[in-house]
Amino acid sequence: MEFKPMKILIIEDDINDCNAFKNCVDNRKDIEIIGITDSDAEAIKYVKTKHPEGIVLDLELNNGMSGSTDSFGFLSKLKELNLNYEPIIIVTTHVNSKRTYEILHRCGVELILYKDHPKYSSDHVLNSFINLRKASNISKIISMQEAIETDEEKISNIINSELDLIGVTAKLKGKEYLHDAILYLIQNRDNSNKINVVQYLTNKYKKSGTTITNGIQNAIIHAWRVMPPDDLERYYTARINYETGIPTPMEFIYFYVDKIGKMI
């Protein structure tokens, strides 16, 4: 996936540093500067209107809103905004203090770069943003995948439990087909491009549609043969064709898609 340029706000009162950032960005396509200011009050306005993804914050900022010579006031005001996202903040500073760094990290600063370090440069600052952005996106993808897997496991357990209640047990091959058919249709309820459920099962199991349908039908027949009628009526509440006495595979599948869909 190709990401859009990362929008960066620069809060810096050294004109040479500001120009260095401008020159660096002119030669790269992955960063876009949405504002440069030496005022933390003005920076807050930029955050409200431009929504930067990253913020370069000079710690020794002389034009602070509280009249102080540091940028802690900006960090406090930023927290008060209660943004629906967290911008990546990199502090640049001539201060080399472990205690100050600890306080900055507690205030939400992601990274602190010491300006007097031999490898310090504007390009290094911008590269750090890109690296942090990549790490953040990977973390989001992993979290999303974990959520999907957890949700799928929950639905899967409910399907198995419901099928067990009416005697469709794991020893029946048709149970696998039923489980996967119900899960597929629940997960794709809003997908207008979903394929026919039997086609989905034939693609997954590499078996003919007839084999799949017969396996499902046999599992249903087994349930209606071995389970007490009272249990079947309690757990399977859809109407059944009087002549056949059992539901068709599609009737059975869609009953559970609807029933389990209301449970999750």
C-alpha cells in the first residue's frame, strides 16, 4: 500500500533550523510541511485546523504561551485538545538531561533528538518520523488482525456449540461444511460481491458441489434421526416442510446465519 506524504508541523524558533527542514523536504516526496511557527500558541491552531501526523517540537522555545523558555506548555495544551488521534511528537533539544527526557516521554513525546549529537540533522529528524510511522502502521495492522481473528474465533465457537446442541457432531464430515458455510455468510453479510456459498465450499475443499451438498444433507438427516424431537423444536425454531420432515441444506444454513447473527 502506498501511503500519502506524512504531514509535519514544525515548531522551531531557530531560522537556520527552519530553513534546513524546508530544504530537506524540497528533495523528498514522503514528507509535507503543513506549517512552521516559533509560537506554541499558533502551533495549537495549526493542530486544530491542519491535523498534522507528526510534530517537530523545539524544547528551548522562547516564544512560549506561558512566557517560559521551554515547550511543556504546548504539550499540556495539546493534551487538553482531546484529539481523536495521537500525532507523533519528536522533541529536538540542546538539553541532555535524563530527568527532562523522562518527563517529556510521560507527556507523550515519542522521541527526543539531541541537537549537539554528531549525527543530528534535519534529514535524520524526518527519517525518524517515517520510521515511527511505519512502526505505527504495522502495529495497527497487527492489532486489527488480532481483532479479526478473535472475532472469528468467537463466532466459530458459537456455531460449533449450536450445531452440537442438535446432534451435528464433529465426527460428521458435514459439520465442517455447515460450520464454514455459516461462518462465511455471517462474515460476508454486507458483501454484495460474495460468491455462492456452495461455490465457496467447493473452492475451499476441492470437492464437487454434489459432494458438499450431500455431506450437509447427511449431517442434517443424522441430527433429525438421533435427537429427541423436543430438543430439535427447542433449538431449531424455523418451520419445516411437512412432507420431508427436515430442513433443506440452505434452509438450515440460513436459519443459523440469522440466529447466530443476532447473538453476536
